[in-house]
Amino acid sequence: MGDFGAGERLWIERVGNLRNVIRQEVIARQLAPHAGPGATVLDVGCGQGTQAVRLAARGCQVTGLDPSAELLDRASAAAAAAGVEVELLPGSLSQINHVLVDRTFDLVCAHGLLMYLDDRASAIDALATRVAPHGRLSITFRNGHALAMRPGLRRDWAGALASLETDAYVNEIGVAARADRLEDVEVDLGAAGFEMIEWFGVRVFNDAVPGEMGVPAGDEIALLLDAEDQAGRRDPYRWLGSQLHVIAGRHAAMSRRRSASAGVEPALPGRPG
């Protein structure tokens, strides 16, 4: 797949655009029930730290991992501005064993990462090994079920037709990437010993807006975000999200075996261990 670093500068320029604000806000709402105060969180590919800082503000103990020195600097500045502490470490998913050794976390996040990696199954397996026995794994990926929607809504008919026949695309920052289907991700989660707890659509109504579009003023943004949030939670609308957000946990039998071997009590259902 493509190298995110090639589009990093444009990404930084567009961090505050409407598309990104919607994505970050709805993911934060979807994560909220799984990230209570005191939970340990690992954010792989944390970027400028939007989710990491929000989770820290909720009382979580957050570790962010990213290969970009500039994005880590921005994450550090964002944490300082918010008055929270976030542990920020340089590194990529391929370096996770070296950086984290044997550490595990109540919640492991990888948002906007899988579409740039050639081996989705290995990536999911590597992320799963960092989840504590009764923890949660949160991943987002480009929605292969709706890949043709963006060019179609933009009246790019040739692009829409092409997108119906492939899982490859070039994203808004000009980087080649891959879309995935929910059922394929579910298979990879199963191979890692995990099962889906819930899933959501991300950016249902506003995916076709221009990349440079800013956030609307006044009450409109609040209504817009509520509409995106609700659409991403229900059928058939969530299937049309630009990205899908899956929250997964270990299969019950495997979780019980791990707890017994570790000598720990199970966590309450739906909450981090």
C-alpha cells in the first residue's frame, strides 16, 4: 500500500477540516462506553493525538505510538494545551514488540491505519496481542462495501464504475490505499481469537464534501454531528459510511482461559478490564 508519510503535509493542513472533525467526533462518541476513567489505552498511529488527548481527558492512561516526529510533537502540544498527560512513543506497528515489550492495555486503538498496510491479518493479530484479557480492540478501515459512493456523489461516473470493481483507491491526501469489507475483517479478528462486539459507520452524509471544507458555524455543526452519529449506528445508513469502526473483544472461551492463567477476575461486561 501507499506511504502515509507522502501525504503527511497535506494531512496536517487539513486536520481542522469538516471531514476530519466528523471522523474524530463520531469515533470518540462510539469509543466512550469502552474507555472509562483509569483504563489503560494504546493508540497505534496516534498522529496529532486527537483521540489520545480526548481519552486522557476522560481519565484514561494513554500511550500513543506514531512514526512521525512532527505529528508526535503536535500531539505533545495538544496534550499540554489540554492539561493532560499522554505517553508518546516513536514507532510503527512493525516495531511494536521492540517499543512496548510485553505491555498490554485495556483498550487498543488503530484508527485510519489498516488501509495503508499490505497484510491486514498480520496487523490485526499484532494489535490483538496488546489487548489485556478482558480489554477491547478498536479499529477503523475504509469501507469496501461503499467505495464507489464518494466518486458517485461527486458525479465522477468513471471513478464510481472503477471503484465497483476494486478495493484500491487514492485517498484525499493523494496516497494509494485499500478498502476492506466487514466480513473479511471479521474473519481476521476470529483468527486472532477476537469477535466483534459492535460496529459503526463513520462519515455517512458528508464524505463527498471537498477536503478543504471548513466546519460550519453556529448550531449547524452540532446538528450535523448528531445526524452523523445516529446514522452511523443504524442500518442501512451505517453501511454507507466512508469508514467502518469495529470494536472487538476476545472470544469468551479464550478470555476465560487467559484470566485463569493470569489469576485475575473478569471485568464487568462492556467495560475495560
